[in-house]
Amino acid sequence: MPTASAGEINLEYYTEGSGPPLLLVMGFAGSAHSWGQPFIDLLAKNFTVTRLSNRGTGESDKPKDQTTVRMMADDSVALLDELGITKTHLVGISMGGMIAQEIAINYPQRVNGLVLGCTSVGAPNHVQADEATMQSMAPDMSLPIKDIIRKSLYALVSDGFVTSGHDFLEEMIENLITHPTPMDTIGKQVVAIATFSTVGRGKDVTAPTLVIHGDLDRLIPPANGDNVHAEIAGSRLHTIHGVGHMFFWEKPEESAKIITEFLSKVPAAA
């Protein structure tokens, strides 16, 4: 379990593969352990992949103060500093895509190519999930912990993957039990997401940008991907069909392929 000092806190991180640097930033309630090894292995064939656990998750420090998306962006850049990475490709998923937007806006010199997956520009242009999905994500504390996690994960994937990806999902459930995200952190991340917005600031993103969304995403509906694409001039929008929110779980090969092809065309000095 490697950790590095990132400003005033320590962050858990892992590095694998070879090639240009690529930083992966995970989303709500997840950690460095939430990507799924198939996706990581595919990216590591072409990039030196670093994945971190945001503050409050995994084995990273869990400070008592409130958390904002900007703070988590600053943490990520502080980790890059500690690792000696001056410029990197950046992939952010869901809340991690919000963090990645803040990095690209506030630290443009640190970002080479930018990939924003299943994310949003925030209020007032965020398109909400329907009530049934939100209820699925709400923890029912009367249930065993595995069933609470299982209920949430099933809302993040397509109905077909609940069956075809059963073994993978059970593995992810075990990962979440082994590396739990405290309820305190979850509450702080809810507030961080609710107070996040890059509306009107997308013009400050200078990195070549790819926006990816699953067409069956119930948690952050696909219209949010359209809004991100519209906010960032010159961005490219790619829809992965037949998948839910965690598109890189359901179709790791297609996800890694489109990301690799896009980033491989970004000049090193971009």
C-alpha cells in the first residue's frame, strides 16, 4: 500500500505500466481499488498509469474538515508534484470527472490530454437521476452490508451486466468491503458534488478533451455528457452503447481502446 505526501495529507496510490503518464481519478464513494483490473491492465499496455484514492477513501488520510471538489483537485496535483510528474494525461470518472475539470481549469500546464467519463458540469446544468435510481443508491441500513453495496452497484450498470458481469460485480463488492468508504466521507462528497459547477468556466479548459458516456447511465443521465461537451469548446463526445454509469466495468476493451486512440493523438507538448 504505497502512500505519498500530497500537501498536508497522505494519499494512497498505485503505479503500473509503461509509456506516457496517465492519472486516473475515481468518483463518488470509490477509491484506487474501484477501477477493475481488466480496464487498468489494458491502459497499462500504453501508459504509465497512476491511480489514487481521494482524501477520505481507501487508505488515504481522512481529514475532519469539509471536502470540496477543488480540494480534491489540489490533492491530485500535489500527488503529481510528489511523484515528479510535471504533465500528465488525465482521466476522471463521475465525481472524478468533476475533479479532472477543476484540475484542467486551474492547472492547465499540468494536463496533456483530458478524458471526462460519465460526469457533469454541475449546477445549474446538471440533469438529475430519476427517483428510482436515487432510492437504489440510498443505503438501507436494515440490510447486510453486502446487500447494501450490491443494491447500489446494480444501479450503476445495465440490467444485462447484472447477470453477465455477476462474478466481476461480486469481486467489486468484496473490494468495497475490504476498502470501505466511511459514511462521513460519503456525506462530505455529497456536499462537494452539490456545490460543484464549471458552468461558464469550460472555456478555460485548453487540453484536448474527450467526453465519454454510457447511453444507459441512470445515475448521471447521458444529457450530462452532452452538457459537458457543449461547455468545453472543441471537445469530442463518444457514446458507448448498451452500458450504464460504470461503462469501463462493462466494456473495458472498448473503453480503453477509445481512450488510448484519443490520447495517442495528443501531441506531447499539447
